[in-house]
Amino acid sequence: MRQTLAGQVELEGAEDAEKGNFKFYQRHHEGVRDEGTVSHHNPCAVFQAVLLPSYLGDSSDVNKLGYHGDLHDFDTIDNSAFQIKHSLCLHCGSGSSVGEEVTGDSLVVSGRVAGDPVPALCRQARFWRSFFRERTTLFTRYTPDDWYRSNLTNFQESNTSRHNSERLRVDTSRLIQDKYQQTRKTQADSTQNLGERVNDIGFWKSEIIHELDAMIGETNELTDIKKRLERALMETEAPLQVARECLFHREKRMGIDLVHDEVEKELLTALFHLPPTKDDFVLHSLTLPPRLSLTRANRAAQHELEKDLSDKQSAYRIDDKCHHLRNTSDGVSYFRGVERVDATVSVPESWAKFTDDNILRSQSERAASAKLRDDIQNVLVVTANEMWNQFNKANLAFTNRIAETADAKNKIQTHLAKTLQEIFQTEMSIESIKKAIMEKSAFLKVAQTRLDERTRRPNIELCRDMAQLRLVNEVYEVDDTIQTLQQRLRDAEDTLQSLAHTKATLEHDLAIKANSLYIDQDKCMSMRRSFPSTLRLVGFC
């Protein structure tokens, strides 16, 4: 009769079994042999026994059973009717004991077998075979399709992130150039309007002076202009232990690499079962109220001309100062909200008419007018019966898996290098945006400074002329440009965050692949470089 459980149990010579006397002697690490009975309560143990007919004489003859180290390997028992080969794994470490006789679902090999021992042993064999057969299923982790999809997703995310970043970088560069040219043109227009306004004031001033000279015979007052303001293992001895250790090490794979792949299937085919384990990421506001508390009064014609001349001289100095203000000039600063202050009291027509009226009233007055401007400027081993064949199949699966993992690792490194380069380019783009914002700030300062200076024009000189309107528009325009650049800066920073996330994902996946390569290539394959001889494998079959 032949029965198999977990490992192999073979019963032959059943007619002689009644003469059998089963005594087990345990050999410990130090080589000491103690007599005792064997029982095992641990359902995780792997039991292997072979009963072969080998009638040697008296039924009281009992050979000894060898016990080896941590794996509790029981070698051979010979009695008068049987030769018993029994291998028992107590590696799981539960509370099994030697010398304890058990009944029921536990395996009992002790004392003389009364009656017919063969059916009893067959029942034990069937029980353990059924138990281990139910324990051969491993919890599912991931499938190879999951692994491939994860790689594809990471690659697509990397391509998308780089594409978006490159497009944003090109658009940002074009935006910076466009806004720079627009800002320079706007400031040039404002400067031109201011120059025209200075010329107008000069003209009317000269007319007033001429008229005053004509009236009083001298002109003593012309004033000068003022100046202005930002980052393998050890090898093992036995194939079953090699498979077990390989599975154990492969449980240390991380993340998506915890794949129930061909390697694991081959190892489980060799081992039948392995307990599952699992290892487990400015706004600074400054307003200057118009300091125009001067009163206007009606005077005599000469007094009006003198006052008009004085006003023209003041306006001339202010507008000339504004006209010569540059981005690098001293005294250029922010005057938030100045573009919203409308302190004008005249328009070009009334302003000219006022001076012309004064000239007409004094028969020789002249005046000039000018204009103000405005501008401003962003992620094992094999079964026991087919060890050599399974060993080769497992090794082939390892080789293929290592090649796949190494190929995936190389692709990840390529994507990571591209992502790092894109991160660098994006950071440079962010710096250029910040620089552009700072450059536009100078234009805004000039425009606001001009507006602020022009609020000091006296009386009728507070004209809401084209220069004033252009300067107000310039402030709004440059401020809008700054807001646009700031939004683009935020977009670039968001893109940088996305690239950083992609970089972290690729680096994490790269670490996972490196870890898997280390486990499969260095640890598992290093243990599988040698395979025990057939004589050594006999004790495990």
C-alpha cells in the first residue's frame, strides 16, 4: 500500500506491520541521542515518511531516528518489518514537543503498533496530505499586467509632465519677450508724451516771459529741472531551503514589484507552500494726497502773468524731471495707488486758454503744455520529484525576470534623467520670470513716481492732459503685466511641483527596481549557483 502526504509517505509490507515497534531517538545538535516518542501539533510542519518492506528478523529491533538542528530532520528508522524514512519540519516554531504521544489529528509514531498499524498510518497520511494541499495557495499580490501597467503609467506621466513643462517654458519665454517689448514701448510713449508736455510748457513759458519782458522789461526767473526716484544572500544547502529563502527574500520586494510572477510560481511549485509576508510616502500701499492747498485768486494782469509764469516754471521742472527719469535713476520708488488719484483741475484746452487769456489780458503772455505717461510691466525552487527540472525552470524564470527588471530600471533612469533636466529648465524659467517681474517693477516705479510728482503741480497746472492719462494707463498696464507674470510664475511653480512629484515617483520606482534586482540577482541567484547532488536529494524525496 502507498499513501502520500505533504512530502511522501509510502507503506509497503503491511502484513508485517503488526510486528513493528516504533521508537524514535532524537539526535540533537551536539550529537547526543535521547529515546523518546514523537508527536507534532504544528500544522505548519512538513511531514515526510517512507515505510519500505525490509524485514530483518526480530520485531523488537529498532533503529534510531536522526534529528538535525533547526529543521528537525529525522533521517532513518529500521525495525524488523520496516525501514522508515521520516522527515519532519518544525521550522515554524510552535509548541510541538519530543517525547509526547498525541492522538486525534496529530501525528503519532510511538510504541508498538497494536492491531493493524497500516490503516492507522494511512489515515494519518491522508489527513496531512489534505492539510498541506489546502495550505498551498498564496495570497495574491499583483499580476505582471499590473507591473507593466504601472511602468507604462509612470512613463506616460513622465512624458506628459515633460511635455507640459516644455510647452509652458516656451510660452513663458515668448510671454517675457512680448511683455518686455510692450513695456518698453509703453514707457517710450509715456516719455515722448512727457517731452511734448515739457515743450508745451516751455513754449507758453517763453511766451509769458516774452510778454512779461515786454510788460516790465525783464524776466529773471527760469528754474532748473529736479531729478527722480530693486536640489544577495547566502547560499543555502538544500533546494527546499533555497526556495524558502528565495521566497522569503522576494517578500522584501517593494511596491508594485511584489508581483506573483513566474519566478514565484516556480518557487511555489518547488516548495508547495510559503507563509505569506508583506512589507510595506507687496503689497505696499502708499498714497500721497495732493499737496495742493494753494488758492487761486484773481489778480491784476501782471500778477496773473507772474503767477502763471511761476506755475509754468514749476510744472516745467516737474515734467522735465519726469521726462528724464529712467529705470536706473535715483529716487525711483513705488507709489501704490497714485494712478487712482485724479487731482487735475484742467484740460489742455482750458489750460492753454487760461494762459492765452492771461497773455491776452496782459497782451504778451505765452504758455506750454505736456503729457504724462503710464506703464507697467510663473511624480524556487522546484518540487521534490522534479528538483533539477524545476531548478532549471526557476533559474530561467529568474534570468528572464532579472532581464525584465533591469530593462525597466534602465528606462526609469532615462526618464529620471530627462525629468531632472526638465526640473532644471523649469527652475531656470522660474528665475527668469522672477527677474522679469523685478524688471517690470522698475517701470512701475517710474510711472508711479511720475504720477506722484505731477500731483505737486500748482493750481491750474494740475491738468488732466494726455501725459496724465497715459501715465495712469501705464500704471494699470504694467501692473497687469506683473500680475500676468506672477500668474505664470505660479503656473511654473505648479509645474515644478508636478515634475518633483514625477521625479520622486521615478526615484521611488528606481529604488524598487534596484531592490528587486538586488534580491533576485544578488541574493536569490547567489544561493542558486550550486545544487545538491542526487544523493543529497534522496533525503528530501
